[in-house]
Amino acid sequence: MKKTKFKSKEKKKNLHRIMPLLKIHKMRFFFAILCMLLIAGTSAALAWIVKPVLDDVFIKKDIDKLYLISTSLITIFFIKGAAAFMHVYLMTYIGQHIVKALRDKLYNAIMDLPISFFHKETTGALMSRITYDVNIVKDMLSTAVTNIGRDFFTIVCLTILILYQDWKMALIAIIVLPIAFFPVFILGRWVRKISSMVQNAMGKLNIFLHETFAGNKIIKAFGTEEFEKKRFIKKSDELLKMEMKAVVPDKGGSAIIEFFTGFGIAAVIFYGGLRVIQNEMTPGTFFSFITAVGLLYDPIRRTAPLNSVIQRGLAAIERIFDIIEKKSDIKEAENPVFIKNKINDIIFKDISFGYSDKEFVLRNIEVKVKAGEKLALAGTSGGGKTSFVNLIPRFYDATEGSLLIDGINVKDVSLKSLRKNIAIVTQEPILFNDTIKNNISYGKTNASDQDIEDAAKAAFAFDFIKEFPQGFDTNIGELGGRLSGGEKQRICIARALLKNAPILILDEATSSLDANAEMLVQEALENLMKGRTAFIIAHRLSTIRYADRILVFEKGKIIEQGNHDQLIRKQGTYYKLYKMQTKGSEKKIKLIIT
């Protein structure tokens, strides 16, 4: 009993979640209801008109009634057709607009969630929510809700008609319905449960597709096409099994209602036939009643599949609103401070940070960075360098301590204002399937063509851009697939230059490049760093020799700091790392010579 109440509450909760979206279209919904009433009324009128057709036209041979009935039928069908069209149009309009609003709301919610959310969720699963789950809701609104309102009013009108015509026969026709509907609603709960499993399986399939399409180059390089095909077939089989599990409860309801419909009609024909034989009812009244019962059972038969569609839709709404209602860990201050495009110093005050409560990746960090200082971060992988710089734009918040910009805690600064003053160039160049011009001006769409060209020149990207037939209007493909690694990185540097932010974060911006590309990108980075406070994470220590200060991280702590020469003289961890890398370079040179 408690379980049933809980499910009922969940169902109501899911319906209430979309009510605000429905209220926007309340006038259209009102007119759609009027159309539903007209459809229901004309259906009842068609059943009623069978009586005079048989009794007055065929039996009594009344010519005047023939003309009247013929004219009435044309009018009834015209009204029913017009009402049906307007009903479908209005409900489709409402359904499509609600789905669009839901899709937009979902995407906006995803975009507002912190970096930590994207590290936990997979791209394919999120894509599945926006496409597959939203389309299920669309089916529920445009098919189920559209039909269920029309069918409800039709059932009411026809029930009133048959009760008026003969209440005893009406009771025989209606009494089977509660017996039929009980197993249908039980099966509906089963449908909802399996539907969630199907949606999860579809999400996993989307994850697989996204990974294999994005990693197609590696698949071909390693010759694993057949392996991936087998994996796809396995996941496709899992989805098929889930979908086949849904067939029994989905279609079983229709079979149950079909049986009871046949039972009800047979009982009515038997009882009504006896009354006609005994002259207690006219043939016209009998056939009018049978027509009404047939029209009554038709929407009832549609209830089972509609119930399945609704259950799937409710499961999809639950999955969608799990994301929409998710709260971000990064909170905006109630009265945020807006910082200007000039920053004096950044202070890390006794900061500790962990991705979970169990383990810290940064411990008791105390650093003051002056305006215009070039601060490099070195150390072994997993030392905490990336976590350190991720605190500056508030991709994460410090677990303990505080990060101050010009004496203001970053938690009190407007997120938009904070991130407007930070430019980032990462190890993996992030570009969009758009033109070079739009990629450079991303984040500053009002930039002039001259500003974009100047940024490209400063990033040493202008020459290779002009070699393309369409120049800055060249589409670079998905993730910049038409460009080399060095070219991609220089486009990213041009984008950062155009943003002209006072704080710059370079996260191993040259580590994936060859020597020639690295040299050009390094020159572009030097232009980018001029006059800015720069945080430079570098795997290759040769690229940070000229930094004002180098912080050496190990197991979440700063174990050394100073400039390159000071750290070399100290002969500590930095010295050992530097010697290891230079030895590697010397070995490479010897191999090339030999």
C-alpha cells in the first residue's frame, strides 16, 4: 500500500513538473477542449442518428426524414472534421512548444552545472537525455495527451447517450470496463519500470557511439573495426532485449481490453436481440445503441497503448528533471562583486582541496601572485598543478582556506565577471565546427575583422589562415579536424589574445606538439603573456626557464619555489626533473646523429 502511494506521489510530481510549461498555453488548451467537446458531441450524434435512419427511413419510408438526415449528416461530419483538425493542430502546437521549452531548459541546466558534473557524466548519456528522452515526452504530449482528452469526452457523451436509450443494456456494456482496466493499470507500472531500463540502455548505446565515432582514427590505426562492431552488436542486443521485455506489458493491455470489449458487445447483442424479438425495442433503437457502444469501446481500446506511452513519458520526465533540478556546487553570491579588467594580485590563503571528503589533492597552499607575474607550475603527474589553477576560475571551490583576487574572496565575485577576466589555453585545443573567424572571436562576437586579424598575426596564425581559399571564413570541421596540432593551438592562442583578459592560464599548451610547431606556438604564447598575470603548467621544463617564479608540486604540496637558476642551484626535486629531461634530449640527439 505504501509503495502504491509512493508511486502515485511520484507520478503527480512528474505531472506537476510540466504544469508551468502547460499554463503558458492555457488559452490554446481551452480552445482544444472545446474542439474535443465538439468531436465527442458529433460522435454521439452519429450514434443517435442511426435510430431515425432505420425506424423512419427504412421501416416507415419517410422521405422528409431522409432529406433531413442526409443534410444533418453532412453538417455533423463537417463540424467533426473541422473540430478534429483544430484539436490536433492546437494540441500538437502546445506539445511541440512544451517539448522545445523542456529541451531548452535541459540544455541550459546542463550548461550551468559545474565541471565536476561533466567529469561524472558521459557525453553520450547527456545527449540521450536531450534527444531520446525528450522525444519520448514529445510522444506523450503530442499523442497520448492529445488523444486522451478527446477520448475522455467521447466516452462521457456516449455513456450518457446509452444510459438515456436503455440504462439496463448500458449497465451490461459498462460493467466489464472496471474488470478490464485493473490489469491494464497494473501492466502500466511494469511498462514505466522497463521504460527506464530501455532509456538507460539507449544512453549506454549513445555513449558507445560517441566514443567510437570520436575515436575512429585510433580504431582504424589499431585495426579494431571488427572488435568494435561486435561490441556494438552486443549493446544493440541488450537494447533489443529490454525493448522486447516491454512488449508483453505494453501490448498485453490491448489484448485484455479487446477480449472484454468482445465480451461486452456479445452480451449487449444477446440481451438487446431478445428485446427486439419480444418487441420491447425497435430495431432502430437497438442498432443506435450498438453503434454507440461500438464508438464507446473504440476510445477505451486505445487507452491501454496510451497508458503505456504516458508511463514511458513519465519515466523520461523523471530522468530529464533529475538533471534540471540538480544544484550546482558552485554558488553565485547573493550580492556579487564585479571586478574590473585590471587585477593587482591573487592570493592563495591556506588552501586545501579535495574532489571528495576522503582525500585532499592540495594541502595548505600559501601563494601570493603579483600583477604581471609569470608563475610556472612544475612537478610529477598527479601533484596537484591542474587542481591548483582550476580554483582560479572557480571550476572547483577550495575545501578549506580562501582564494583572494585584489583582497576579495572569489566566492563573493560574480562568476561571469571572474571568468571574463581569465583566458585559458589547454593541452588539448578545443575548437568548434565553425569558421576560423568565429572560433577566434568566440566569447567576443562583436570583435571587428581587423581585431581578429591582429590577434591571428600575434598568434602566428595569419600566414597559414590566408593560404586557405576562403581564409578566415574557412570551416575547420569537427574539433578543428582540418588543422594540424600546431595550427589548432595557434587558433586557441588567437582566441585568448582577442579576449584580452588580465589573467592567463596555460595548461601544458605545448606538450603535444612537435619541435617545429612548439617553437611557433611558444613565440605566440610569449606575445599572449605580455602584460598579463600568467599561470603556466608545463611538462617540458625547458619551456618555463624564463618564468618569474616556479612552484614545484609534489603530493598536493609546494615543496620548492624560485626561478629556474635558483632551483637548479638548490639541486632539489626541480633539478632532478630538469636533469632527467635534458638527458632524454641528449640521448635523442645522439640517436639522430648516429
